[in-house]
Amino acid sequence: MQHIADAVKDHDAAALKKLFSPRARENATDLDGGLTYFLSAFPSGPVTWKTQGTADSGGNVFSKHITELFGNYEVSADGTKYDLYFAYLSVNDFHPDEVGMYALGVVPAADDGFTASGAKMPFTMWASQFDIDEKTNTATGTPGIYVPQN
């Protein structure tokens, strides 16, 4: 998280891009455009970060391991609150090219991520796709940056 915060503070798209795993950089749709969108949420000036919880998913087969970490943060910038989510593979002995950031997204804060009717909001749906496929020992979901669809 500290690397994300540092890149946001400096508005450094290249530093954020380097955090992504080689596989995520290769398979993400318009990663550069996504990084521009992501950084546009943060004006120059102070940004505060507050964890809303983290989780992980993992497994091991014999002596090989895979661990994916999920971060949920409340971010405040210029008086506006945002929900930030990331998925990060800290180890993948099966597919080392997946180690690194897999997904990153930010949206204006929502109370709980669900509509009044109980349906998941788009950002919540996007974030829920990330996990580990136990058969292939790979990350699930489409890697890259969340960009809302108009």
C-alpha cells in the first residue's frame, strides 16, 4: 500500500505501472489509460489512507505456494472520500510472472457497495472477481485498473 500511496502523492503513473506483475501488464486492457484515470481521482495535496480491511486467499501443493492479498481502503483527497481496492499476488511458485499487483481501482465512496435493491454496484462486482483458481493456481479475474463504463 505504501508504494501505491507514494505513486499517488507524486502522480507517478510509471511507478504504479511497475507495481503490476508482468502477466497483469501483458493482459490488462489499456493499462496506461487506466492509470491516467486512477490518478485523476487524486488532486495535488494531502491524501489520507485508512484501511477498511484486508483479506487473502492462498494455497499450497507440496512445497509450492500461492498467496493473493486483497486491500480495501478509504481514501480522502481534497474533501472527497473514495473506496480503493487492490489485489496483489505476493507469491506464486506456480506462475512467477503473476507476482505483483494484479488489480487496482478507486471510485467515490459508496455506503456499502450495494444498490437499494440489494444488487452489487459495478465496482463491488469488479472487485469480487479476484481470487485464486485452485485447479490452475492462477489469479482469477481480468487484471488491470477499474474504469467505470459510461
